[in-house]
Amino acid sequence: MRVACFLFPHFVVQVEVRDNGSLKGRPIIIGGLPHERKVVYDASKEALSCGVRQNMPLREAYALCPQGVFLPLDEGKYANAFSASLILLANCSPVVEAGTPGTAFMDLSYECHEFQFVEEVRQIIEKRLQLHPLTSIAPNKFVAWAASRVARPGQVIVINERGGRDFLKDLPVCFLPASSRTLERLELLGIHRMGQLASLSLAAVSLEFGNEGKRLWELSNGIDSSTLIPWSKAPMLEEQICFEPAAKTIGQVSAGGDELLIRLSQRLKERWQCCLRLTISMHFSNDHIAQRVVHFKEATSCKETMLRHFRQYLEKTRFTASVSEMRLTMTGLCPENGKQTLFLDEPLKHRERLASTINWLRQRYGEGVVGKVLVKPNNPLPEDSFSFTEFDL
Amino acid sequence: MSKLFKEAIRLEVAEGVQHEPAAFLYKGRRERVRETLKQWRVVQGWWRRPVEREYFQVRTESDTIYDLYRNLFTGVWYLQRIYD
Amino acid sequence: MESYVELHCHSNFSLLDGASHPEDLVSQAAYLKMPALALTDHNGLYAAIRFYKACLKANIKHIIGAEMTLANGNHITLLAKNSEGYSNLCRLITEAQLKHSKGSPAINLETLARYSAHLICLSGCRKGEIVGLIISGRTEKACELVEQYIEIFGRENFYIELQNNLYPEDKHLCCALVKLAESLNLGYVATNNVHYARKKNHRLHDVLTCIRDRTTLDECTSLRLNSEFHLKSCEEMAQLFREYPCAISNTLAIAEQCNVNLDFSGYRFPEFLLPPGETAEEYLAALCWQKVHDRYDNVSPELESKINHELNLIEKLGLSGYFLIVWDIMDYARRNGIPAQGRGSAANSVVAYILGITSVDPLKHKLFLGRFLNEEMSSIPDIDIDVSTNHRERLIQYVYEKYGQAHTAMVCTYVTFQARNAIREVGKVLGMPDYLLDRMARSVAAYGAEDIEQDLAGIEEFSPYLKSVPWQEFTSLCREIYDFPRHLSIHNGGMLVSSCPLAEVVPLEKATMPGRIVCQWDKDSVADAGLIKVDLLGLRMLSLIHEACELVEKNHNTKLILNQLPLDDAKVYDMICRGDTIGVFQVESRAQMQTLPQIKPRSIEDLTIEVALIRPGPLQGNMVHPYIRRRRGLEKVTYLHVKLKPIVEDTLGVLLFQEQVIQVASVIASFTPGEADSLRRAMSRKRSKDAMNEMRQKFIDGAKKNGIEAGLADRIFEALEGFAEYGFCKSHAAGFALLCYQSAWLKHYYPAEFYCALLNNQPMGFYSPEVIVRDAKRHGIDVLPADINKSSIRCTTEGGKIRLGLVYIKEMGEKNMSRIVAEREKAPYHSLEDFYLRTRLERKLVENLILADAFDAFDDQKRQLLWQLGLLEKKSPGELPLEFGDIKVTLPDFTDIEAMKADYEVQGLSTKYHPMQVLRKNMSRDGWRRSSELARLPSNSRVRIAGYVIIRQKPATAKGFAFMTLEDEHGMVNVVVDPLVYQKYRQVFRLEPLVVVEGTIQKRDGQLNIIADALLPLRAAREKRHAEYESPPVCPD
């Protein structure tokens, strides 16, 4: 596989500066006004040099950088800007994955002149969107992402099919998606670079660090088998099946639906998402079409739940003819919430599981996605009786 | 139950001598205050956005209970809550 | 005009609740023209004396009271009507404090009833039970409860308390309470539940609330609704309670009934248990004549008259009992082998010497009694006793047992907000960034929080912040919180012993230490109230000497009796004269080390002078250099007046001791001993200009009568004034000189035992353990890292070497250490696995042990052990041993830098490495000198030298100069930083552990200093490792 990674450092800052040139070179802090009880979402390098950091309370950021330009978080604007870059990328390649906001991957497997191609795409992005990605080409997503992190502006790093491990070997282990506890232990054990981890035996690393260790070992060896999850503009997932010959019994249709749902729920899980609606469309051999939308009470990615609804639908429906084609569409996609999924199989304690889940989510979607609602019924100011805060591990 | 305005609504209020509300305009209707049920003062948030308010819980002649407050910095009145 | 008296008022001694000093409340009350003011802190009379004094000054009547917490958590307000009421209040508070766990005092109604006489009770604030019942609509129950209180206090002494702080329910509540009062024919009274003097103080009150709740302003859920809890004027209160005028007038009626006198000097001491038929005076005299031969071989007539003179004075001042009590304590210490000696001015007394209270012969040292006792004494002299810190507890227990729990208590002290903790705690509450607060707290030079802003603004790093609004708020709050009491602690040694049960005089409460009782007053309040205390001060040096002697006895089979050492051992003085004095009592400071080679003390008298000389007082009074010049024969010894010669002859014409001040005053200006002593007092810390001018005039007048002209008298007076503020008394210096000699003797002859004891008695002295470890090594005493099979809890000696104790390893805790030792006594540990499975310590602790080299004996690579630990941790108990054999991992060795870093992280010192020795390898720069090379270089050479900062000082007396001592792997070097350089490099000076100094060598009087022109931080290359991916690398220069 060949993957390109486009990483827009401080994406939202780039967007803000692009839209308002006068902000260039100033200490920008995005997240809200200083008195608001929110956290810093992102900050420009001028603000970072004052000690401002992501996820720091705005109040603290204000104390550190009183001269800072505080901007409210305009999520719509950033989402649009990100979509625009994804659309642009999607116009160039059939498979584009949206990573955390500001990171996109592109499948280059069918591209003969990958370097020229990516270079061109990069220039188009800079020209049309006036955003500046760090760019790299590598055999898989992790290597590509790591390469983009160390790429210089305007440069495209190319790593050949077998070069992943070698490229990673001098990079720090903190690039790995490891829990902070594991990172601490690695430091203590003198394992500072990915190459050091890669050179240990997989068995030993697995014994010491469990499943997490196994994955970290693979990544540091340049092995990342995760595939690109295609991004599509309209958020929906669809699978269809053609019955040849047309299905005559409910059993056949049900078996077909089962197969589709397996695929769909797999795709959902890959995206760490759930859906709220399932649309079932059937094409009968007499050219009749039946369509029905199932609304779930709460968003789900569980195949069994969906299958139950699907079967209930089959039981209630009167079939006038055999079914020649069936299409299942999932819409209303939203992130999974913790109640529904266990992200790690290891038997961990509740708190640790929560912590690792949050770590995963943050890695996946970036900082600021996991929040906690605080309810303060006795707050003297009625308008402050509830608030949304960053989840603190 | 009551309806809380997270963003309080600005009101035109006719005041008495001690700044107590006598009548106010809400949704185009003039509400006359029949009695003040409670009165309290809130001084909060001086470390980020100072808030000083004099709250009044009043029953109007239309027999509805309102929580109003006067911003003590500006003297402007707001409606915070309506009780069912 | 009508008046209002506030009867419910909290000062900042309602800890972390009240937001004004008692004095501020009083002055605001005076401003509001209140005729009286009550102080009602939570469950305590902590500030009673301060409040009383402030009231006297402001001419306001004081009302003493307290807000008590009942067993069910409700509050009531109590006010003392007279002295009996005051005693009852003390007893009630004592009961509430002692019968419940620390920090949650409470009383029940039975106790309340027992001590209710002569008290006025107000029904309480919003947290009162009656208010609670009314809010919940149970009026009948409220009536019943009120009847109960009426029964306890009497109808005329119980009032319903009305408060209106503009809370939503306040108006209704007042209305209901008045109805209740009227229905029961009770009085009612308005109060304002005051927590701060002025409205603007409400911010600080919010901050204190957050500190108490350990939260930030944004997160705090218990802030008060508004800022109405300040002292209000009569008009404001009358307006709030316009419907109930009685509530206002009753405050005055109550105030008139309250009259408490707070002078307790009549209580004094418990009677010393005497043989029947003998008075204390007779007994003391008999004791003296009996014991005189223990100290003196023959009693000369001069000695006899001296003793008689003293005994007469003691009798006249009524202090015989006091002397006997102190003698008894010292006698107990002697009988039980507890190292203890009297300190301070008591050593002037020959009686104290004979009784064994002090260990310095006042005759031999020509000590002067007037400093300790004289006929006109206005206050009682303190006899302070230094006790080995490790044994202090036994002595305290003895006093407790002898005089009874009810008559003894420790004096408390208040830990107050000063610059550093104010910055940290206020900053945290305001949500300021931790790392900035940490840097600010460490860079602030001011001790008091008043000058924080000015001080910090002078630092380039911080000045941009301080102009912004949040930081302005921060500094103003720090200024406001300055000197607020934060929590109660036990005074280092003050014990209160009284003839009546103490709980009638001052409330008692539990200290943090289990079983320990403290009184609610600090030493100033105790003194102001006229009570007497005995100070048993813990002195670690006594513990050190004791422990070192024990070790010597164990290791060398020699019993040392240090008090019988000849005081003239040349080798010991040689060592002292070299300035080789780390760990030696009183002469180990940088300034001492620098002057020792010049003054060259060769006798105990010289040491006495040395101890007293290198101190702020003489430094400020410009006494030091003249003395040194005279001592070295570079300057002629002269006297301002011939009459001064006998007084200051021993100190080469330089005024050095407090006793000399008194003697000069009496010889030159014919002051009586009492006058002379008050002159000394007037010069002490709290000097007032008027008092001084008065003294000066008196001195000059007196001198004139003795034929000394005014100009000269004035010059003499100035000399006195110059240093008296910080001067030592000679008796005290002589006592300390003895300890100095003993510790030096041990250091010279038994260095292993000395350093071991020194490491075991930390913290003490000037140097951190790491410096001591390196000093030990320079003296050929190797210090070994902790070892799980060899280390005890404390450090031990091991064949002339020192083995670090487990206590030096971070986070070990008493329980875990005992477990390690106990388990080892069954059988030695033979592997990490064996250790882990047998002790089952937390992983972090085992990790620390591994990092501290405690497993090195097993010969495994440290990282292999850490790896193994990870596997062991996953194993549940009882499981078969894991097979580690088949899977091998190769891990890098710790580099020197990593190992050193780990050493510092887990034990704060390294037995193997000096930081410079490790870092030197990474520095290829030419022209960097080592400390050992400097001596060979000529004076005025330019040098560049890097080292680890072991001392940094900026003495107030040094006119802006600052000093630091750098240490590298070869030795130490002193650096002088002039005011301009200091200003420029202040942050490096104060914060950096490793510093590069550029400057010139100055050689003078055998001393080598580097005069710095630049200070630069030495940052290790290791910090740059990942920096390239995070932020631009920081260059060292």
C-alpha cells in the first residue's frame, strides 16, 4: 500500500490567519474569551512560546499571555475548511481518509508517479486553500503520519515500501499512540527511540506491555495494517446485495441482511462511530420498491441490535414478490460513546479503562473531544448552573 | 417548574424609590408588580467577569411569578426566570 | 444618636474563614464609631489577647466570645459577661476541642449546661439549629428547643439572633424569628455575621474559602452569595432592621453587660513540691550550697558573695519556684542521659550553673548577670533549654506527668502566609499556571508578602505579566493575605505550666501530633497575658553529638565523655582554622568559613567570639573587619574611652555581646542594671524612634555627669545602637562555642560516626545531604548506596564507611521500611523476585529502590530488574515463578547522566557522581577551569568556572551584594556577586542548580573569591534530546 499523509500543523490557527491576515504573527489563542471556563483548543506559535498549551484553561492562558488574541471556537468554520481540503483531495484520489481535524490520508496505491502527484496536490492546496500541509508518502498510515510530523514545510518525504522501520528508528517513542504510563516506563527502561523498541522481541514486549505493547512494537517496526477508511462527503454508509436468483424466502433475505449488517457494523467500528438510522430498501422482481427507515432509540454500532430490528421489519412486511436486490444504508452517524463500546479487551479496572478509552478517543479525534458535563444546581448565578469541561484523567 | 433564561432578557422596568420594580414590559405586555416575594443580592465572579445583581422575585397582577434582576453596575434590568 | 455593636464577628483567626486581622476589625469598628465590638471566632479564643490590646488602643470596649459548633453541626454564639464567664467559655472550648477529633470540635447540650454560667448566648447564624427548624417549617420544635436554651442560660441571657445578609430567605426568616421570640417573651438582637472588616475584603474571603476547600475560584461551590458580611454602620444596620428597632438597641444592652479582664499574671507558677516545712527560697539556697562543690573545687569569698547576691535577687523577684522547676527538669534530663543545656542569658547566672541548668562557668567566662536578672525587671526572664531533638519528647512527657495534664500545655504558633506560600496558594486559587507560580515563589526575595509586586516586577521575566489585570489582582490579594494565620502548629518548645487548671485561662486543643495538647495562644499572647512558659527547644546538634558518641562506643568500644574533653586540642583548632567546618555547629556558614582562616581561633574563648562575631548584628555595625584587623595585628587596639577598656578588652575593643551594652551603659552613663537592660530591650527588634531618642538623651546626660563630653557619648551610643539589634549574648555564645568544639572534635577524630549522625539528623545546618555526602568523601569516608540486605532505616556505619539508610529513598514510609527490615531478619533476600513476593511493596517503591542501587548486590543490570519488575507485577500471588529464562531482552545501560538523574530523583543525592563530573564529559570547551586549578592562578585572572550551587545568599546586611558557593567534583569556590550583576542575573542566581560563572579571581588575606561579572545557567545536553521535535533547542549560552 502507498499512503500520503497531509498534516496541517495547528490547523485552526492556519484557518483563522488565512481568514484574517491581520492576525499573522500575533499570539492567537483559540477556544474562547479569557473569562470563559473553557480550554485552549489551539494556539499560534507566538502564543505557544509564552507557555500556552492545548487544553490549558483559558484563564491560565490569559495569565501566561495577557497580550494574546483570544478567539472563540468556530467549529463550523474549521469543519468547513477541513471538508474543503478533503473535497479537494477526494477530487484527486478515490480513497481519502479524514483523520483528526487537520490530518488527511490519501491512498496512492494506483499512482505511478506518486511524488509528482503529491507535490502537485500539495501545491494545489496551498494555492487554492492557502493552507500549508506537511506532506509525506509512506507504505502505511502510521509511517506516513510520523513522516509528516517531522517533514519541513514545502518538502515531501518519501519512504519506500521497506523503509518504514528504518525511517522510524530514530524517532522518539512519544510518537507512538501509547498511554502515558507506558511512555514513562519506556523512558525508565532506556527505550527512547522507536528503533530500540523495534529491536526487542515481540514476545518479550507482549509479556511486558500486553496487547498495547504488541501494537506499539508493530508500529515501531513500521507495520500498520489498518486500512484507509474512505471519507465521503455525505455522512452515510451503504452496502447492497443482489440475489441471483431472486430470494424467495424470508430466510434467504434475512441471511443476506445478516451479511450486509456484518459489513456495515464492521465499517462503523473502524470509524469509531454509531448510527441513528438504518434504511432498508428492497427491490422486488416485479420492479416494486419498498423502503423503510428504522430509527434507533440510541445510536448503535451493534450488529445484533440492528439485525433484530431488521428481522422485525421482515416479519411485518408482506412480500408480494421475490427480492432481487437489497440495500442497507446507515445515516445519522455519530461518535460512539463509552457506554456502548469497550475499546480495549484487556481486563482493566474501571478507571483505567476509562482512561485508556479517552486516550484512544483523543488520539483518534484530537484533543477536546472528550468532555464532562458539570451540573451545579446551587450555583448562585442561574446561568452557570451547568458547564462543559475537559475530561481530566 | 420554571423557565430559566440562560441568557437573561433585557427588560424595561419602572422602579420605585428604593430601586424596587413596580412594573415592567414583557413580550409587549405591561406587568404590574403586586408584591415582592423575595429579594437578594448576588456578588460573584469578581476574578473573571464581575457580576453584581439585585434580584427580586415578584408576583405580578397577572398572578405570575418572575425572577428579575438589576445589574448594579449599569442599572439595567433583566428577566431571569418565569415560574409556571 | 443611636448606636450599634457588632456581636458576631470573625477575625482571620477563624482560620481560612475570617478575612481581616483583629486589629483591622477594631480600627474599622472605631471608624464606624461602635462603642464596643465582640470577637467570636470559631471554637476558639486564638486572637483574644491581640483583640484586647487593639481594643485598648482604639478605646473600644472588648467583648470576648466564640461561635461554637454543636454536636449536631449547628452553630451558636457565646459571649462572656465577666471573668467567670470567660473561664467557662475557655472550658467549653477546651471540652469541644479535646473530646472530638482534631479539626472538628463540638459540644453537646449537657456540657453547655455545665459551664453556662455568666455567658450570654445568641441563637446563631444561618447554620443555627433554630433557624434550621424554622426553615423546615417546624416551629413547634423550634419553640421546644428555645425553651431548652432558656433553661440552660436563663431567659435574660438568651437572645434570638437576627441576620440579614441579603440572602433570598433572610427577610422571612427574621420575621419568623421575631415572632418566635415574642411568643416566648425573649429578647432578639441583630448581628451581621461579620467575616471581614470592609466590603472590599470579600474577595479575600472567597480566596480563603477556596484555600480551605482546596479548590479554585472557578470550581468552588461554597462561596458566599454576596459581599454583605462586613462590619456595617449603625445606619446600615438600622435600615436593614428598620422593622425591628429593638434588635439594634439590644446590641448595646448586651455590650454593657460584658466586662472581662484579661490579665493573668496572678496565676503564675504551680507550687514546686517541697519537703514539708520548707519554702522555695530556703530549698533553692540549700540546693545551691549543696551542689556548689560539684562545679567549683573551692568556694572563694567572691563566689560566695556572688551566689548570695543572686539568691537574694531571685527571692526578691519571686522566681525561686521557677528556678526549682527548671532545675527539676534538667535534673531529670541528667539522670536519664538526655542531652540538654540551658541557653541564652540564663548562662550568666552562677546559680543556674551550679544547679546544672547551664554548662558554662560564668566566672571563668566573666559573664555578666545583669543581662539575665536585675532588680528592676519588668518581665520574667526566660530560661530556655536546648534539648536533643530526638529526646525532647521524653522531657515533655515528664513535665506533663509531673504537673498534670490539666496544668500543662504546649504554646502554639501560627503558620502564617508569607511571600512564598501566598504566591503559591493565592495563585492556585486564581487558576494561575503552576510553573509560573513555582518560579515566582522561588525567585521572590522578600519574605513578607507585602512587597511581592515590587519585588517581582524587578525581574524581567515576570514584569510583562504583572501589568495585566489578573496578575494585578493576584499581587493585591497576596498583599492582603500577608501575615494571615493559615494553621495552628506547635511552638518549637514553649511549655505553659500554671497553678490553676489551664483550661480556665486559655482554651486548649489537640495538636496534629497524637496525644499532644496545645493552648490556643502563641508565645506573644502568652507573654502579654502575663503567663510564664518554659522553653524546651529541640536542638539537633545535641542529638547528633549523642548519636555520634553512641556510634563511637559501638564501633570503637570507647566511651566518650565530651564534657570532660580538654578544650585545647591543636588538631581540632587546625581543622577549624582551615575552614573545614561543614557540619560543625555554628561555624559552617559561608561567612564563617571565610573568616575562620583570618581570625584563627585557638581557644574556646576565641570560638565564643567567632560564634558571636559572624552574625548580622556585628556585620551591620561594621564590627567584623576592625576585629579581624586587630586580631591579625594590622590595626592597633583602641578604645573610645578608657573606661571601656575592661569591658571590651577581651574583644579587642570591639562591642560584640549584649552584656557589653549593659555594662557600657552602666559604666559610662551610670545606668542602673534595670535601665541598662531596658536600653538593650529598646534596641531590640521592635524599636521605636521616640523610645530610642529618650534613651539617647538619658545616656548622654548620664555620661556628662561622669565627665564624658556629649560628642563622645553620642559616638559610644551609636556604636551600641549599631549592632545591639542582632547581637548575641555572651553566655549564649559561650554555650554554643562548647557545642561547636565538641562537634569539631568528633568530625576530626571520628569522621565516619560524625557524618553518619549528621546524615541521620537532617535537616540541620546550612548544607543539604548531598553536600554532606561529598564532604564526607573528601575526608576519605565513603558513602555507600542503600542496599536491601544491608541498609537499616537510618544511615549506619559499616567498617569505616557509611551506608545510606532506607529513609533517604523517596516515598518509602515508616511502615514499608519496617516491613523490609523485618522480612530480611527472617532470611536475606536473594533476588528481586524473592524481595517482591515477600514484601509486596507497591511497584513505584520497588522501582525507587532499584534506581537507588539497592539491588546492585544481585549483579543484575538495573534496567533488567526494572523489566523483571514489570513482569512480576502482572503475576498474582501464589502463582509459580515465571520463567524469564527463555525471553531475553537487551536494554541499554543507564548512562552516567541518567544514573545521576535517577539518584537525585529518588534520593535527592548521589553517592557515585558529582553533577559536574558527569556533565564535564559533555563540555569540550576550553578555558573552563576546575576549582582545584584556581589556587595556582594569579589574582585578577579572568576565569570561567561551572559548578553546582550549594549555597546562595543575599544577606540584608551586605548592601546588595550576593554570595554563592559553587562546588565541582574537586572542591568548592566562593563567588561574590555585586549588586549590578545580581540585578542582571538574579533569576540564574536564585533558580539555577548548575551555574557557569565568568569573573575575576580575587585573592586577599588567604581567601580566594571569584568576583562574578556574569552568571549563566548550565543546561545539560540531555535536555535537548527530544527538543528538536517540540520546541527550538535552548542553547546554554
